Amino acid sequence: MNNPNGRFPDGLEIGGLLLCKTPAEFVEQRDAYYLNQANQQVLSVENSFMRDNDPRMRKFNDQRTQVTIGRSV
């Protein structure tokens, strides 16, 4: 299964697929990068959605109301 005569002597090749080692720091850096990319995309979509907000008919009502039952003191 090992391919010592191939281009990647430290890699494991099975059926044309190559499995290689990756340093943990690289994996953590890559995960942080893609998490940041996903967060930026979500913020972009939210900002684009709220840009079309019309004061006559708000998408989200920021006003707070309170309903009480009985006598207020």
C-alpha cells in the first residue's frame, strides 16, 4: 500500500487516493479561517436583509411592550 517509489514517499496511496500527514497547527489555522469566512457570510446576508428595512413596515420591531393583568401600583 505504501508507495516508496512515487512522488510522495511518506504518503499512503490506495486506489489513486493519497493520504498525507498534516500538522495540527495547520488544521487549527484552516478551521479558524473557514469559520471566519462563514461568519462573514452570515453577517453579509443579515446586513443585506436589514438594508431593505422600511420604517412603515419593519422586519423586526425593536420596540418593547409590556402587558400586565390586574392593577398596576
